[in-house]
Amino acid sequence: MKLVMWMTVLLSTLAPGVRAQTAPAAGELTKLLEEFLAGPSRNDAAMHDRFWAEELIYTGSSGRRVGKTDIVRDVRSAPAPKPADPKTTYSAADIRVRQYGGTAVVAFRLVGTTDRAGQTEVSSYLNTGTFAKRNGRWQAVAWQATRVPPSPDDAGKEVTAVQDAFHQALVAADAKTLEAVLDDGFVWTHRAGERVPRQQLLDQIGAGKLKYSKMETSNVEASIHGETTIVRGASTRQRSAIPDAAESSDAAPFTAFYTMTLVRKDGLWKAVALHTSRP
């Protein structure tokens, strides 16, 4: 009984000081957020330096916790984007601002839209930032990001698009698209046990040592397990160039069965393994 009474007294004492005020700085904070989101789209280190406070604690959706120094260093050391690299733009939706004097909490849904080899991929994150106003300007002192998992239908469409892009890139000899959809650790295991890693496949396609004149898929099924997906299907294919083989090409199209494993990394699906076999 005494505990309940003391808690009641404590809450009644704290309530006036912690109750959210109307947010007079909502417009200012919203503008700052929108300007910041445009900055990462351009890899703008100066915008990061302006936005984050020196004592920032940032907890990413993967569980990694970093500070301002880590973020600014990573941005400044990132290589310059190439024209063919995927392009991602960011926007904020459902912005909510709660202000407590010189402190404010900004919660919103971050939407990242990536154009990758003609395919559009959309990812969403729930973000909550705590801002402090010092010397007349707001800066984020704490940040938490949580990824919003896609619906099963959306995830199915995404992985289907990736495996389609892979097969289309093979027949088009498009090494750049292959580079975009394959994980660095990708390995293709063929029916005789030959293992072809990512870079070897890219080299074969780029040099014209491996060419496909036909590539059609059928009976494609995707089984999604959280951040991992198994895609199974059949493909009718024909090669006009075969690396390190006695025969220079396939005399006729043949059917191969395949199993592709994809994982989601930073909101994007990447192929990490492929196994093919045929009767």
C-alpha cells in the first residue's frame, strides 16, 4: 500500500515536467529531417556532420551500435558511385513530433526506393530520433532504426524479380546486373560438382567465354523463411559458348533444374548460392 502511495506521489510530481508539450518546433524539425534524407541520397558528409550530435548513439536495424565519428568516416571513405550503381532515394512518412522544451522526439517511417537494373525495390524502416536544441540548432543525440518486414506477397515479388534478373542477365551477357544481384560469397555448383564463385562467373560472362542463346524458366516456386529464401524451378537453356569444355556449344536446348538461395542484406535480396542439375 505504501509503495502504491509513493508511486502516485512520484508520478504526480513528475507529470508536469514530462508531459509532451505542443510541438512548436515540429515544422523546423520536419524540414531538417527532409533535408537530411536528401543528403544520404547524395552521400553528403557535410549533412551528416550537421545532423548528428557529437555524443550520438545510433542503433541500426541490424543491431550494430555506432557513433557520429563512425558514420561520418564511413560516408567520407565510401567510393564515388558509378553510373551503373543502384540508386537509392529516401523519404519520410507518418512523421510524429513530440517536444519537451529543448528536447524533441521525432518518429517516422523511412522509405528507401532503390532502382537496380531496371527493377524498383522498396524497403521501410521505423525510425525514432531524439533531438536536443543547443546554440539555436537541433541535433540528433540518439537514434533507433527497426526494419519493417515486407508482406509475404511483396517479398515473393522481390525474390522473383531477382531470380528473373539473374537469368535474363545470363542470356544478355550482362555482367553489371549479375554483379548487382549476386552476393560477394556467391557460388554456383554444377551437376558434376564444379563450383564457380561469383568473380569467376563474372569474368566468364565479361570475356564471352560463357554465352547463352536461350534461357527460359518455368515452375518457379519461392519458399520464404524470414531473411532467407529458397527458389526452385526449371529452365530450358542453350549455350553458344562453354568455358573449359570439349564441346564449344550445346547442340540443342536442354532442361536444367535449379535451386537458388537468396538472403536479404540491407533491405535487398542477394543470391548466395545456386545448384543446377539435369536428367
